[in-house]
Amino acid sequence: MRMTRTSRSSSGFVQSSDRPMTDINSLTQARLPPASLIICSRDRPKLLAETIESVLRGDEVPTELIIIDQSDVPHPALASLKSGRSCEIRYLWTHSAGLSRARNTGIAAARHAILAIIDDDMFVEPAWFGALIRALLNSGERAVVTGRVLPTAPEVPGGFVPTFMPSEVRAVYEGRIGTDVLAGGHMAAYRSILDAVGGFDERLGAGADFPAADDNDLGFRLLEAGYRIIYAPEAVLYHRAWRGKGEYMAARWSYGRGKGGYYSKYLSYKDLYMLRRMAWDILHRVFRFPFLVWLDPRRACGDLVYIAGILSGTTRWAWTQLKISHGDTAIRPSGAK
């Protein structure tokens, strides 16, 4: 395992002085190479349109913007969008379901070697796209980049953001680490890398039976295959807090169930590393519950729902595997044991 923070020293981390690095300032003014941005959506046309508008207001824009729309009906206004800039907008409506399937569809449809992926409920900073792509260019051909995700102010009473990544410290992740660091809703990669590891597992992610952890699974397989994940805090976008307080527990259940499926996928390979990961994910929430219940009751209850989701997802995945005679159609990462 190797984790390196590069902008400052911190306990448990070392300075990244043993790896050659191109001066990022030399890339700042360089013209970006062709790159495709993929945004997947389902029945959220207003959020999607505002995300696209945010991207097109940026200092730099992708060569093409691919919209994968899994809505019940197509949206003609989105299909006829024009950027007014050097960005081709391609709208692809599909009958398929599931975020992972949509992302794989976008990857297959993209015309360029450099790909970026964001969710449909984001606002981006003007310098975001250039910062994300230059971070990838600066990191070598065996790296995937993920960026900083900040929450917006609540847009509805009790509004919340299910996930965010606020750290201001650049980090490099390699090998087996103790957490999941890739944000599927904010990443850039070379197409060749995603093809090499098989893309997103379509059994995981929103819209699937295990409705989360698709990016956790992809990140794990990338690290297992010897690639690095770079956290680039200079690439900043904002995750909108549009979900109401009544959706909080359902979101925690979905994240837990997806995580349980993810853990069980590798437990089926008798991977004890993943058993330790799952045990810590559950136990540290159990240990903090008596304290958290006084400080933040909603979060404490959300932890219990999340744990129940993990147990449900783990059991369901194992049962599914048993029903198909222990056959697994997903790509097993190289090095999994």
C-alpha cells in the first residue's frame, strides 16, 4: 500500500519526492487535447440542463459533451442543445437502466482518448475542466484522476448531499488502501485504462439491485491492476443539496446495500482484505453510535440504516451467487485472491 500527499507533509504520509513530475505550471497555458465529457441522467432534466450550462460557462470546455439519458421519455430540448462554443453536444437516449450501464454506454460512444465523467447534479467552477484534464496529463498514462467535491447550501428544507470530498491536499493512492477514494461522479481517465479493467460493473450503482459502490468497485480494480488514483483538489465542483430530509434514510440504505454487494463480490473470491474492510466499515459506526446519537441523531440513525443495508447487500449478493452455481460474470481484478 502507498498513499502520498504532495502539497504538505502529514502524519502517516510522506512527501512525493521519489516520483518524477512534470511542472504543472508548464501545462497550465497549453491547449487541452481532445477530450470527452460524459454526463448520465434519468428523469432529472432541470438538474441536468443546469449542470450542462455550468460546464459550458467554463474557461475551457470539452471537445464533446455526451449526454446519456435513461429517462422514461426523451427530452427534445436536451436533444437540440447547441453549445455555441467548440464543444459538440451529443444526446443519446436509451431504454437501458442503471448508472453503470449508462456510463459504460458513454465510454463506448466517446470519440476521444481522454474521458471525464461527472454526475447530473453538479455545478463546476470556471477553471474546473482545465484543472481536471491537466491533472490527468501531469500524472502519466497509468493514472486516473478524481477531484474535489464540495456541498452546496441546502436547496430545500433539510437538504443534504450524500457524498462529498472536501480535502485541499493532493494525494496519490497505490495498491491496497483502507478506504475508497475514487468519485465516479467526478473523474478523468484515459479510455485505454477503463477498457483494460472492464469499465463499471453494471450490477452495482444507482438503478441496479445494488444501488451504489460502482465507483468503489472500479477504484479497487484499478488499484489492483497497478494503476494509481490521483486526488486533484484544484479541480473543484459542487454537489447540489437538492434532496429533501425525507430522502436521507433511503439514501443511506441504498449506499449501504451497494457497499454490501461490493464487499460480497470480493468475499466470494475469499479475499480477507475485503472482510477486514467490511468489518471496519460496520464496527466503527457501532462504536461511535452512543456518542453520535446525542450530537447528531439523524446521522446516528442513518448509520444504523447504512449497516442494515450492508448486511442486506452482502446476503443478497451471496444468495444470487449461490443461485447461479457460484458463477460470476464480472471481471475479476488481477491480483484478487
